[in-house]
Amino acid sequence: MNLEASNENLYNNADSFAMAFDAAWNDSNLRNEKDKTINQKIQLAFAKIETHPFLIKNPIQAKNIALFRIKLLGLS
């Protein structure tokens, strides 16, 4: 599923990215992938939102936000 196709409001900012990341994470049911590392799970979620403007222009910040969201929301 391409999450971006269903979301017409993608912006080059952290809030838009966080919402897209959360949706990609939940859509992939990554919490239950116990055999994968956090980095592997993040890469799987990023693949679903690979054309998000924030991820493209700020990959390091995007990864930091992803790690923060995982910790903040207990997604791991």
C-alpha cells in the first residue's frame, strides 16, 4: 500500500513526516516483527513513504524523528 497516494497533504516538515511515519509503521504491523531490528523496521516504514519531502531532504532528521516516535509511543 502506498500511503502517500491516499494522503494528498504531504509537507516538508517534521509534523507531516511524523504522521506519515506513524501510518506506515502501523500499516506494516512492525510492532509484531520480533525478528527484525529497530533499524530494519524503520527502513521498512521508510520504504512506504519514500517520496515524502521531509524524508528526501532531511534523512538524518527523519531517522531521529522515527527513533523518537518509536520510543515516545512505545512502538517497538
